[in-house]
Amino acid sequence: MPESLFRNRVLKSLSPEDFALLRPSLHRVELDIKAQLEIAHQPIRNGYFPERGVASVSPP
């Protein structure tokens, strides 16, 4: 996926070299409403770059 197809400002702000390093690992996913992205005190397995919607942090 070319960098220009992303809406996320963090991804769009990366240099072409940095974006090229991430590109092989980027996958678009659809998340359900109230999907839990990470669990407190557990290793983080994925990074998310939201393109639209809202993400929030709830107290554990």
C-alpha cells in the first residue's frame, strides 16, 4: 500500500525511508465497536494507526 493511501497523519508524516521499513508489516483491519486493543500489564503485540473513529484509554 503506498503511503499516499493512508489517512493517518503519523504514517503520512514519515519519511519515505521510514515508511518503507513499516510497510511490510502494515495491514488494514476493521475493528468492532468497543474492541479492546490492548490489555493492561500485558505485552503489546500490535500497534494501531487509526484512520478514522475514536480510541480511548479506560482505567484498568
